[in-house]
Amino acid sequence: MNTKIILSLTAAALLASSLLAFNGQGQMQQGNKPAYMQSKMMKSQQQGRGGQMFMKTVMKLDLTDKQRTEIIAIVKKSVAGVPNPHDAFTDTSFDKKEFIKLANERRDARIEAKADMIEKIYRVLDSSQKKDLKTMLDMRDIMKKNMSKGMNCNVKNCNGRR
């Protein structure tokens, strides 16, 4: 009888520890990370997302199959042909002036390519889709402003924070 009790307690302890270990791993996979890591990830995701956010907004429109394929083709064409600043490196040297020149050309080329892409995509849309796109972009700007108002709190006691 004592062996049955000891075996059942051991089995219960083993089961409880394995469930605890599994729960800890499951939480990390589900994205329950500390607040400092979440804010750091959000900041890195927000940087350089302008083109992606525009495309997500466009794809939310009621597009026909033809429009969708045209837009995808436009995006693929706009990505190619950007200068690479890493061409300033060689096996034995680094040309600082060349790197700066290529980096500036890359920035300018990206801005120009993005503007061309938006212009071509805008031509594909019909008038009601253009109106809907403008409304969606305006709503996104309003949401950004509202979020930034809530996050920039310089008052000493800001709703219990600090």
C-alpha cells in the first residue's frame, strides 16, 4: 500500500512538473514576452514600414483579380535596380566617399521608386477605390495621432503611470 502511495505521488509530481515546464514554453511561443521586449519589437517593426503599410491598405480595397495582378507586377518591378552601398567594400579596402555616394543614391532611388510605384498603383484603381483609399489613409493618420497622444504623457502622475 505504501508503494502505491509513493508511486502515485511520484507520478503526480512528474505530471505537475511537466505541465509547468510545458506551460512556460507555451507562453513564450504565444508571444507573452516582457514589456520591455514588446516595446523594443514594436519600435523596430515600425521603422521603415511605410511602403508595406501602404500596400496592406491597398490590398484591403475591393480589387478585381486583374487589378490585384497588375498591382503585384508593379510592386515587383519597383523593387529592382537600387544601388548597393556595399559595393564600396573590396577585399582589402573601404572607400568612404564611394559608400556615402552609394548610400545617398540608394535612399534617393528608394524614394523615387516608391513614388513611381504609388503613382502606377493609383492609376490602376477606379474612382470609388481611390476615395476609399484616401479615407483609409486618413483614418490611419488619425489613429497614429491618437496613439501618440496617449503615449506621450509628460505629466507627473499620468493616470497612475510613472
